[in-house]
Amino acid sequence: MIGSPDTGFAVTAAGAAAGLAFGSAYFAVMHRGVVLYCAGARAMTVGALMIGRLIAALGFFALVAHWGEVPLLGALGGFLIARTFAVRAARNRAA
């Protein structure tokens, strides 16, 4: 049934799961770019990774926006949770 509380939760959870998966990949690629940069990789390689990440993020959030505002908010929440995990992992590697 459209508009039931279960449907709202389901689409929010699906958006959050998609955002978490995409965010994990996004921050893994970001980490790879930092490692390459610190290893002295060419600026074009690191720049291409950065531009690719940004284009992928725009495409992902544009796609989720077509599903509606509730999945979009869920995807953003999942993406931010992935960011939290990535920051914690980076702090643990630095310590």
C-alpha cells in the first residue's frame, strides 16, 4: 500500500543501504588517490580519480533523487555513515 509507514521505512532503508555502499566505494577511491599522491603519482592520475569520484557522486545522487526525497535523504544518511567509518579507519591507520 502506498503511503503506509512500512513503505516509507523500506524506501528510506533502501536509500541508506545504497548510500552506505556507494559511500564506502567513494571513500575507498579517495583513500587510493591519497596513497597514490603520497607515493608520488602523476597529478593527472590523482586528478582523474578525483574528477571521476565527483562525477560518480553527482550521478548517484541524481539517480536516487529520481526515486524521491525520502530515499535521497536515506542515501545521504548512508553516505555520511560511510564517511564516519572512513574517518575512523584513517585515524586508526595514522595512530
